[in-house]
Amino acid sequence: MARRDPRRAARRLRGIGAAVLLAGAIGAGAAYWIGTHRSDPSLEELLPGSTAARARQMGLLYGPAVESMWELYQDMKEPAGQAVAIAALSAIAAAGCFRAAWLREHV
């Protein structure tokens, strides 16, 4: 039975990692562009200060940990937060592919 060439598998994994990284960058840019070019106004634009008031209320009712989670949730609803999350997750997936490729060659 012939063994598979580890260099070929590593090369394929690096290609997949590069494709994931490129797709993540394109996806993050598209999410940001689409999110910033919407025509409907956000709640913060309609009622300035409402997000801060809601976060303060959550902090008073449930404590500072929930207030921090609420602020993180609000940040993730923004286009920039979504773009950062997409880019970070694709970078982690690509790093996994690159690490697996390195292990294939060196172990």
C-alpha cells in the first residue's frame, strides 16, 4: 500500500487556508459595505442615547457583567462588529489549516 505524500497534503491545506482567509476578507468587506449602505435608520439614529440608557438599565438590574455582555451584543449588531467577527473567525480557521499543513510536513 503506497503512502500519501505529506507535501501534497500540506500544499492542499495551505491552499484551503489561503482561500478561507481570502473569502473571510471579502465577506467581511461585503458585510461592512452592505451594513453601512442601508437606507433604513437604526434605533440609535432615531432615538439618540437609547442604547446607552438601555445598557445602564441592564447594568443596574443585572450587574456589570451583563452590562458588558449587552454592550458586546450591541457592538455585534453594528456593521463594523460583524466585519471584525467574520475576519477573526476566518483568520482562526485559516490558522488551523496552516498549522495542520505544518504538522503534516514536520511530524
